Amino acid sequence: MDEFGELAMREREARRIVRRQWFWLHFVVWATIQVFLVIVWAITSASFPWFIFPLFGWGIFVAGHAAYAFIVRDPEEIMVERERKTEKKD
């Protein structure tokens, strides 16, 4: 692999790491706020558990963010893998 290919691979890996770091930040903020909302609900001794609405509503977005950070790949990564497979066949 030439120097340009190595730099491109490092850049893709750096983007993947950044995506995962942003997910973990999002998750920590979500978890912290959810704990705060549960504490507020417990202190006010409300009978209806209203905190479940933001818990699950925002949780859907956190799950989507997790899928994007850990499962979904960039089209560029898919293209590079296909090129490598065709090179190995030849």
C-alpha cells in the first residue's frame, strides 16, 4: 500500500474513533439526565412515572446513534473493501 493509501486508512480510522467518542458522550449525557429526572420524580412523590417518556423517547435516538457509531460503515469503507476483494481474486 502506498503512502496515500495509508493516510486515507488512518483518516477513516480516525473518523470511526470520533464517531464512537461522540456516541459515548451522548450516552453519558442521556444517562445523567435520566437519573436526574428519576430523582426529581422520586422527590416529588408523583404517582405517575412521567420520566419514562423522555427515557424511551430520547433512548430511541441514543440507540440510533449507537447503531451509527458501531454498526453502520461509511460508503468509502465499503468501496475499499470491495476493491481489496477484487484485487485478491485477480
